[in-house]
Amino acid sequence: MDAAPTLVRVEGLTMAYGDKLIQRDLTFDVRRGEVLAIIGGSGCGKSTLLRHLIGLLAPAAGTVRYIDADGEQDLLGAPPEREALLRRRFGVMFQAGALWSSMTVGENVMLPLELFADDAQKTQDRAARARECLALVGLAEQFDAEPSALSGGQKKRAAIARALALDPPLLYLDEPSAGLDPLTSALLDELIVNLRDEHQRSVVLVSHELESIFAVADRALFLDAERKTMTALDAPQTLLESGPEEVKRFLRRTHPAEKREEVAA
């Protein structure tokens, strides 16, 4: 079977804040129709990597290149019109949702359409598209609600709906399950799997919730906080069974099956 097409290619990426090295020599790709999880201990640079992937931070070295029908392009090095087109190819859910409190839920979801839609999208009914996205994440009745009236899980789902507004092939989700109760977290996992399987979205997922990682991820990229580089990239179960020893220890401490065995012992 041929490998899935590549949407994003990261080569030799080094991340730093001034003289402080965060991670170095990261090389990996994001494939169409997969959930790629970025994992590792606290402070290893997971969310920093996401900010580099979406162009909010510039690499100290290396490149983040997006691939479309017109070829490959470094996001930060693109001409303005090309950069705008590339940015419409992905949506982002930030931690805690980052909804505008002065807008209704529906207005939050419509905002990308008002700011960035192309001519074809501008001719569509923005409210209808926003309602479609909210229905997809299970919030069909919350179009006129205030963000303050939503639960934590609903805020994150509303943020995913906003990320879907421009119909991008790629979603970036930063800690979508953080702070949620187990049932709400499981429902969010189901949504992510549905976006991949039924709607052919690729998802890059930053998370420390390993139970969710095993439930949804096709591949996991492990960032080592001590070595300050990536030390593994494979399916989570494969990493648990035969990955580098430090990765197996990390996953073993948090994998639900392993925890049950420890309790039984």
C-alpha cells in the first residue's frame, strides 16, 4: 500500500528562546488522514513545537514546509498571498479554547469566515456554515449561547468547530483533553476519531493525556526533555512494546492496561 500523501514536512527543526535550547534536529512529516500525537514529559516543548508548526514562532534552524498542489513552501518564507493560502489549510484549537467572550458561540465560529474566507466561501451563508460545524462537534443548540455558559468540554468543542470553519484538511489541537473529566475526555476522543475517519481530516494533537493518545493516535512523536530532541516516532502501542527504554517507561507509567497490572500486583 502506498504511503499517505504528506501535508507538512519538518526538517532539522531547532527551537530555542534566545540562548535556551528547547529541542533540536526534529525531522518528521504529517500525513493525510492520520492523528499524529506529540508527547513527552512536562517542559519538553510540545506546545512550543505546535507554535512553530503554525508559524507563531520562527525556528532557530530548520524548516516547516507545507505541501499542496503548487508544491512545497516554508510557511514563514512565503510571499503574503501564498502564506495566506497556506494558513487556510489548517485550523487551530488553542488550550482552553480561546473563545472571544464578547461574541456568541456562533459569532466565534463565523469569525474565520469573515476574516479569511475566499470568494467562494464568502458567497455562502456564514451562519449556515457555523451551524454545520457546531452540529459536527455536538453543539447544534449552542449557536446563540455565550461562551461563559459553556462547560470546559463544550468550550473546547466550540473551538474545534471554529477551527473547522474554513474546511481545512489539517487540524492542530493543543491539549484538548486537559482538565476534563474522564467521560468528557472520552467524548472528545470520539470526536477526533470521527474527524479523521468520517471527514478525512489530519490531526496533530499535543497532549499529556496518554489514555487519549492510545485511543486516537496513529503515530506518536516523543520529545525527550533531557536529550532535547525526538527519540521515537511510531504507533503508541509499538512504542510501548518495543520503543526506546525511556519511551517505554514513560508510556508504561500512564498506559491504562499497565496501571491495572500494577494495582493487581
